Amino acid sequence: MDFKDVTGVVKKGTFPIESIENPYGDYYIVKIKNDAGLTWVPGEHGIYTLPDKQIKGRKYRLFSVASIPEEGFIMIGTRTGKEISSFKQAMLSMEPGEKVTLRGPFGWFKIKDETSPVVLFASGVGVTPVRALLKQLEFNTNRAIEVVYSSSGYYLFGDEIEQIAMNNPMVHLNKLSSREETAAKLGELADKYGNSAYYYNSGAPAVLKSAKKQYMEKGIKKKRIISDTFLGLK
């Protein structure tokens, strides 16, 4: 095992699959045993390879880590799409105990300070790093935590997020399904918090581009907008 802890140095390790769940449609949750005490900052992502599998095309994928270190496992949330890639087909057919190699985690999608309000916007399966941020903030009551979760048909981790919101009066959850509702809510929150908040956005590139444009038109500074594209989708 040759990973290093959170020091700014890239980490690397090989870990066994714990479980693979298919909660709905083409949504999957992959849990990987953190059996060597790997640490990371919530919101980071890693580069994953499957050392014992034959993969056609790209041999690696980037996935955000949906869990926090205290949970004891590394969790990925993903979708296969209409045409599943060779990588995802191999990964999602793995049995408990088979190995995954992880380089990282690392990244920029992180809580910046102890007190600023946060607006967490997740579109579809882009909820994965937002789930990690919410677990980090689960018992934080000294700031406003606004969650805008937009999806059509299914909300991955939806029950968990609802429970966090029920248990923490500072967490306000908005589960939406249309672009119009989502845009209206993001605009409302930008007007409410201005540049006192940090705005986290996770989803497909076009969705993030639209959200960033909307925020900037509201006068939100670039340094207050943190975006994370779900690179593991394909």
C-alpha cells in the first residue's frame, strides 16, 4: 500500500469491493472497503482503475467520493446511461473482495470555512460529492445550508439527505424536478445570500455552465462559485 494521507501529495492504494447496489433504474452505488485507513477531505474525487479486468477503451474513470472517512468505506454513486461503457460494465459486475485501485482522492470541491452560508446545487447523479459535503455538515448549526437537488424520476441518496435536513434546522432542502423551478430557486438564493455564501454546483457540464452564468448575472463573484462536473458518467 503506497498511498499518503492528506498532505497535498497524490495518494494511491488498492482496495476490495464491499458491495454494489442497484437502487433504481441505471443508478448504482459502489462501496469499497477502506481497510487501510485512507483519509480524504469531503467533496474530493479519485481516479479509479480495475487492475484485474480487461477494459476496452479508456482504462480509468474519475468518480467523486460520496462518503466521508468516518463512515469507514469509499462510496461511489453513478449511472450507466443507455449504453454502458466497458469500464462500468466490468466494475458493476465485480464481486465483493475483488480489487479496485484508487489514485487520490484530491480536488477543489470543498467547504471553504467554518461560518459562511453554503448553497449546494446537485443535478441528477451530480449529488455524489454533495452527499459527502452534507455528511460533513450534518451537525453544523452555525451557518445556513441550502440544498437544491434537481432530478427527474429518482433522487439518489434522497432519503439520507431528507433525514439530515429533518435533524438539522439549518439545512433547508429543495427537491425539484424542472429547469424552471431550479433556476428560480437558485436565483432566489443568490438574491438572499449574495457574496456572503459559497455556491457549490455538481452536475453535467451544460447544467453547471447555466448555473454559473445565472449566479454571475446576479453579481456573485467567481471565487464564490465552486463547480464539479461528474466526470465518471460515461
